[in-house]
Amino acid sequence: MTRFASLVTLTTAFLILIVTASCRRDPYKVNLTGIEVEVDIRDLAGDIFGTPPNEMADRAETLKQEYGSALETYSTVIGLGDPSDERWKSAFILFATDLRNLDLYDNVKRVWPETDGLREELTDAFRHYRYYFPGRIVPEVISCISVFNNSIIVDDSLLMVSLDRYLGADSEYYPSLGIYSYQARKMTPAYTASDCIYAWAATEWDYSLAGYGTKNLLNSMLHEGKLVYFTRRMMPSLPDTILFGFTGEQLDFCVAGEGLMWEYLVSRDLLFSTDAFLIRKFTGESPFTSYFTEESPGRAVVWTGFRIIERFMNNNPDVTMEQLMAMTDCQAILGGAKYKPK
């Protein structure tokens, strides 16, 4: 072969490599041009606790008209019952004029003087949602105070954000409520938008309705992995520490110990375990995963589940997000992922 022919061959090979690399685009980056979504956050907390006590009786009737079924959902969560019940109005007035609740509202307003940042994050996330799921609705978003009952409330086309659950890790309220430091660490404004998106996905693709069959550790961790992967797709710039709820050190543990964690699960034949206690210990909230070490995060296997889902999607680029979220054959997902961490 001549020197010129060798040069041409090398150049062609180099161009093929460039083209191949360019085809492997970042799956998290998509073109949202032309996709318009408007997210407005209605301030139910302000409408309730910003009303003078002597006007609350009239305001209660107005709120029924303004918020409709959303007020019914909210009232159920905070234990006031159905607004159509004749006893509801009296209970609502007591709730709205309780000095402790008014003090809580003042604290919420100090941390959350406005929700513009949250609105922008959710707008971007739901633009991605509309891109991947054009036939699905974007929910109405309402901010509220649930007196620490729920962080996120989801009902049909409704997404309610309880801002008193996002006052910061050092909030004076949380220790007295029995909230541990590892839980309070994630009760900050930085986690609010991603919690909304995760909660929306967990409701749209509810585990109990998905049809996975007998509950075992594998389908539990892959379902959770899909929810986290969904959140990443909707919020591609979200830091990994926020996405998984891990500290930097805990995330480093998962990265460094990916292979060892997987080996532990496989070698002890745990993937197909149907032991509810074991599944809860692996996937439930906790300061660390007791089966690993105290340096591990709680829900470390959810990180593993995410890695399997991510590998599966990278290996199968023709699978849409709609198809992924509907998949229930977890062994097929595992096989398609070809997951073999070192």
C-alpha cells in the first residue's frame, strides 16, 4: 500500500470515529424548541394565612370557589375533612387563625419570600416532560403549608408543594417532630423541584398498579431506578447529590463500590428475594444501608437500579421514555442493560 493510500485509509477511519462519536449524543440533552409550558404556582398558603382573622369566614367560602377540588385534597391531608361538610368551615377557621400556624407561615415566608426560582425549575422540567410525553397533562401547581404532613401532594392533575417541609436542614421545627438529621438534610429549597418531579412520576407510574408481578428486590430497585432516571431526564442539569439525596462522600462510595455492591446482591441471591423486611431495608429511607457499611447511603441500591436503567437506555436508544416507564419485565431490562460493573 502506498503512503498516500495509507493516509487516506487513516483519514477515513478517523472520520468514521468522529461520526460514530457524534451519533452517541448525550441522551439527556434534547431540543426543546417550540415546546411551550407555562407553570404558575398558586399561593394557597398566602390566600389562607395572609387573610385577616376577622375576614376568614367570608374568605373560606371564596376559597371553595377559587380552588375547588384542590381545596378538598388539601383539607383531607391536613385533617379538616370535606369542605362540603357543614362542620368544615368552623374547623377551617380554627386552623387558619391558630397562632402556631400563623407563626409557621411567618417562618415559611422568611425562607420562601417568593417562588420564582421554583417556578422556573418546574417550567423547564415540564417542558422536558411535554417533549417526552406529549400526550400527558402538565399539572396545576399550588404551594401550601400542610403543617408538616406531606412534602408533595399529588392528585390527578394537581401538584401541591408543602413549603414548610423545605425550611432548611437547621430548621428549629424538625428535631421536635422526630425528623432525623439525615432526613432534614434534604428538607431544603434545593430539593423542592426534584421532589416534585419524582413525586409526579411516582404517581403517574405507581408501583402497585404497574404490574410487575410478585414484589422482589430486583423489580423494587429497578422501579425506583426508573423514577430517578425519569427525574434526571426531566432535570438534566440537576446535581447528582440532589438527584439521589446523597452527600458527596456517599456518592463517592457508590461510584467506587459499584461492583462490590452488585457482587454482594448477586452472590447472596438477593435480587429475587420477596422478603418485605429485606426490601424495605434496602430501598427505604435510612442513614445508611446496613447490609453494606456505615459509609454507604441509605437506598444505595436505588443508585444501582438507576445505573442499570441508564445502561439499558444507552444500549437501546430506540426505546422511548414512555416505553421504558411502562416496562415491567425487569429481567429483560437487566439483560438489555448488560450490566457488569467492575
